[in-house]
Amino acid sequence: MSIWKSGVLALILLATGPTAHAAVVVIHSRSREAPPPVVEEHPVARRGYVWVGGHHAYRHQHYVWTRGHYVRERRNYEYVPGHWEPHEGHYDWYGGEWHPRR
């Protein structure tokens, strides 16, 4: 992520104040090709952690695999994984986020 994008994201998060639950970050890939199929990973259950599966990131005009990783579990929240969506002739990446459990 560029410094400019990081700065804009920081300003948005600061402006929303402490009541914000989640921020949706959309990365416009400009790729007209769909991402390749997800690589199958076999994580081992780990107490107190949630597995965030890997995904294809679009860098330097091609897709590269980003491996999955563990993140600390958040009480009363569930992790919703990121996903690619087609949009006006290209694909956008919507990053994963935490949602309050209902």
C-alpha cells in the first residue's frame, strides 16, 4: 500500500472516532482477468487464534499468492474473509474484516 493510501486510510479511521466497528478497504486491481483459483491450505486448529486464509494479491501487473496466517481471536467477533469481486470490467479486492457476533 502506498504512503498516500495509508495516510488517507489513517485519516478516515481517525475521523470516524472510537465508535467505528470496521473499515472496508477496497483495492482496485485494474486487472481484467479473474484471480486464479485459491490455493488449498491445511491449517491446524490453534486455540485462541483464527486462520485467515491466503489469497491472490495483484502486484506489478500479475497475481501472486499471499499465504494465510493466524490472527488473535477477538471476543464476540467473527472474521469475515476478504474476497475478489468483478466491477466495471476489472476486479476489486475487499479485505477481510471483523464483524460483531449477533
